[in-house]
Amino acid sequence: MKLLIKLISLVTAILIIQSCSSVDLRSDYLISNPNQTEAKGRELLQASMEKMGYDNFSKTDVYEVTAQFNWKKGWLVMPMNAFPGNNKKDLQFRFATNTFDGQLQYLEGRKKGTIQGLQSWQGYKIKDKTNEIKKHEHDRYIWGLATYHYILESPFRMLDATIIRYAGEKEFENKQYDLVYATWGSEEPNDQYDRWLIYINKETGFIDLTEVTINDFFITMPKGLQHGTVRFDREKTDSGAYLPSKISIQLLSPKKEDSFVYYFTLSNYKFDGFNKEILYPIEGLPMYGNSKPDESD
């Protein structure tokens, strides 16, 4: 109960202080150097992507991975869970690389066997045993599948951002980082595009964490709660890439590791081990790949 009261107080304070202002992830360095070219930021992202082996990962056609979500007490009472029934239960993600098409299948719990999918931005559900496909527009599943898919592939997909800027240096937990800012539309905060502040470890070249803004959460969120941090633990996989073995989601700017809203572990990655066609069960839909319906081809 004390934890819940503390959580509600924190959220209320954020709502009062930041309810009307868009989050600005630009560093002081970036704001004070507005005329720099994007070359250094893009070079850092490219080098990091290759250092982690994501150039090999990007060449795969499909992949799958087992995920387990663990929510901190108190946060489960908030309507923020994209995949209800997932707490401390195994899920199977299956994704088509460099697209937004994918599925999750519940491996445990009351929803065991159920598949939720996203194909060409059309949500669908496949019922266990009957294999009946039911189209739906449940925003939470559509958002969750697209978001976690993108986060897993972000080191190579972020290179498609139209605005990439070097954002200076920062020390965090006694480690030195180069910062890269990436977004679309305009460098300044806007309500249409998300913004990323990427922390590249100077010693390893790996992306250890990113600050992000999320404008299109599946429920309406005050602007002050549209800012979070994604922390990564990585392990080498059979693809040759160092992919996330644990992803922690924190509220607002980076904090110590145990200050998470939730985290999820990822294990048993498999690459090009199933027929891609299973991710496209609905006939007649257009192919969008790495784009969205409102974007030009």
C-alpha cells in the first residue's frame, strides 16, 4: 500500500508539473551548436551498429525469441500493459526483420496458445485450437508489437531517421558515453514524431541505453509521462549480433538499474527458422514493410 501511495504521488506530481509541456531531449551541447552537420552523429550510429553486429542481424528474414515481462508492484494497477496477462509468463515473439509485421504467442497462463498479430498495421487474433483469425483494432496489441519490434532492431533502423545529430558526451554510472540525437520532422519537440537520445558506450561502442519520447502510446498520456529510458543488457547470438537479453523501462531520465517500471528478459533467439508466410495470414493487405500507411512509398 505504501508503494502504491508513493507511485500515485509521483505520477500526480509529474502530471501537475509537466502536463502541458512537450519533453525536449536535446542536450545543452546540441542546443548550443545548432549549425553542426549530421556527419559525426551518423558515423557514431553506424559504427555502433556494426560493432554490435546488427549489420548481420539486418540481413535475416525472420526471427523469434522468448520474452518474459516482470512488472514492479504498483505499476500493474496502471493501464500501461500492452499485453495483459504477461506478468512473469513466457511469450514467443516472431518478427519479420525490418518491418512492423509480427506476432506474439502466449506460452503460459490463462491465454496460453493465443496469438496476437500485426500485419500491415492490421491487428488480428488467432484463437488456440480453432485457428480462427479475427481482425481487430486493439490499440494496445498493435502498439506493443510495433514498439518492441522496433526497439529490438533500433540500432540499424535508427539510421533511417531524417535528423541525426551528435549531442555531446555524458557520464552515467561511471561510464563515458557519446550522445546521439535522432528524430524526424523537426529537431525541436513536436507532437507527431518520437525523439531518441542514444547513449553509446565509449569503451565498447555498444548502445547501453536510450532516452525516448512516445507520442502515440495506446492510451492518452500527459506529456510529462511521454518520456522514458530504455536500458539494455546484451549477449551475443547465433546471428553474430549482440542482441538484448534484458530490456528495462524506466520513467523519465536514466536512473539506477532497479528503478524500473518493468523489464523483460529475452532468450533463445532463433533466426530464419520458420516460414515467413505465417506472419501474413490475412490475404489482400498492402505491404508496408518499414513504413506506415500515412507515409509515402
